[in-house]
Amino acid sequence: MSDPVTAAVLEMGRRVVIRRILRFIAWSMPVVLVGVAGVAIYASLLLAGGGSDEASGPLCAGFQRPTVQAEATLDAEQIANAQSIVAVGRRLNVPDRGLAISLATAMQESTLHNIPYGDRDSIGLFQQRAPWGSRPERLDPTTSAEMFFNGGRGGQPGLLSVPNYLSMPLSLAAQAVQRSAFPDAYAKWEGLAYRLLSLPIVTGAKCLVDAVGRSSGIVAAALEWLGTPYSWGGGGMDGPSFGIAHGAGTRGFDCSGLTRYAVFVGTGRVIPRVASDQARSLRQVPVDQMQAGDLLFFHADGDPAGFYHHVGIADGNGGMVHAPRTGRTVEVVPDVLSSGYFSAQLALVGRA
């Protein structure tokens, strides 16, 4: 087997001078994908939520957690982008084969990083060129995924319009959409794509909704919007909305907009709009009694007393559903208490 780095550089050719050089390791070996920010999340945490199955229970009835080597890592951006692609695919009723094609394509094109550059005018997760859509559209994970499945703004075919794509070799199906100079390059990511599809944190949205919906409609309501853009001031009782200020042009949620919506849909209760006010309106519970649907409030050392700069929703599996910040989408943070950033700032757990 040739060295993966050398092979990738040769295949990417013209793009090598403008793309990050990452180590590509075959899917059958321990998979290491090191993010630009260097934030690595162990696959064992992705699968087990940092605890034992006895503590957290299976995500769905009959669901068996797959075995993935503990040293395998994905960075937080890759996980969030994979979540977005899968969430969009599910809304469009794309079968798992189509989801695998989309993930393998994004791995080849951008290593699942939403890069704002590429060969000529190619940008984003799928390295879509200018005729596919505006720059903001191509850099939005949700919109770029929708275009991959449904087609570009300029009439470019999407995966769902490719005849018999489900029975085609993955590389041919991807190439029918991408028209790449390296049509055979997608195939090497097929194994990894299916491994991603085995990770509950990536593809468990529907499974999680089915499971937690019985115990927490709050979580179910939030999970329905995985992949939705963050929008400052966005989110109302009916779902995503256009925000204000720098969120004015984006339809989505900010952190407290998502929690307010989810609590309303899940319980019928109306809580205040702003995170700090939400915290004061809820019954406080100890962190070690945290359960699905509880709201997690974060306070930094420099914040005023009683002020919470961020809020998310405990998913009941050790993770947190939240709308993180501008440029990102609604996502699940696995094993949130193992994150130095979040664990250091978690100041209050509130129950609706």
C-alpha cells in the first residue's frame, strides 16, 4: 500500500498549494483526522458518551454501539459538519447509501472542513464552484449539502437526480455530481463514510429523537434542527427565524432561541428569551443529577454575576445539543463534561 499522504498529494495535484496537508490514513487502520484547531474527540467518547452503557443505556431500543478503536479521532468541526450533512439528508429522505456518498464526497473535497478556498473558485464542504450558488450559500454547511443532494442554483445535477445512484459504485455516483479531475478519488473514503454512519453522534439524530422523545420532548425538539445555521437573535416559537444585527441575513437559531423553542415544543412552557433570564426562571438541579432536557448555562470568569453567555440542552447521553456561534450550525457536543472549555464554565443546570 502506498503512503496515504503521498497518494493524497498526488491526487489533489493543483489543489496542494492552497489546501491543508492532512494525514490520510486508510479506513481499515486507526483513523486519525487532526483538525486545524487541534481539537480531538475520542471515538470512544463519541460512542459511549464518556461513560458506561450501564450508566447511559442504549440510544435506541435494540441499538448496539459499534466498536471503534479508541485512538481514532475526529475534530469537532468535522463532527459538526458530518451531523449537518446527515441531518439534511434525512430531511430529504436520502437512504444510508446516499448519506455515505455525501460523506465520502465531502471527505475527499474538504476533509469535512468548511474551507473558504479551493481550486480556482471552489469553496466549502463540497468545493462547489461559483455557478452552484453564492459564496454564503456554498459556505453554509446546510445549504451546500442541500445543493449536493438537490442540485446547484445554476441547474447543476444533484445526487438525487442521478439515475440509479444507489446501485452505482460510490466513485461514479459522486463524480456524476462533482465532475472532478480525480474521479476515482472518492472511493477510498467509502469505508470511512460507513464508519461515520455507525457513530451515534453523527447519524443518530432520528434514533435519538425516537429514544429521548419518550422522556424528553425538549431534546427531541432540538435534535430536529441539527444542521440549522446559527443566527444571532434568531429562533422563535415556530422554529428558526431571521436574526438581528449580524444575524439579520441568516435564518436559524441562537443558543437561547433554540432552548426557548425546544422547551416550548417539548413542554408547552414559555420561558424568557435571554439565557440569563432563562436561568433565573428554571428550577436549579445539581450537575450530578442532570438528565435529558435540562438546560446547561455557562458563565466565564469575566462575566458579571448572574450573567450566562451560553446555554445548551443536555441530551441524556452525556452530550449537549446547542447552537454554538456564528458560522456554525446546531450540533451535538459529545460528553460535554469532558470538554475543558465547557466543564470549566458550566455554572448552572436548570430544569423546565
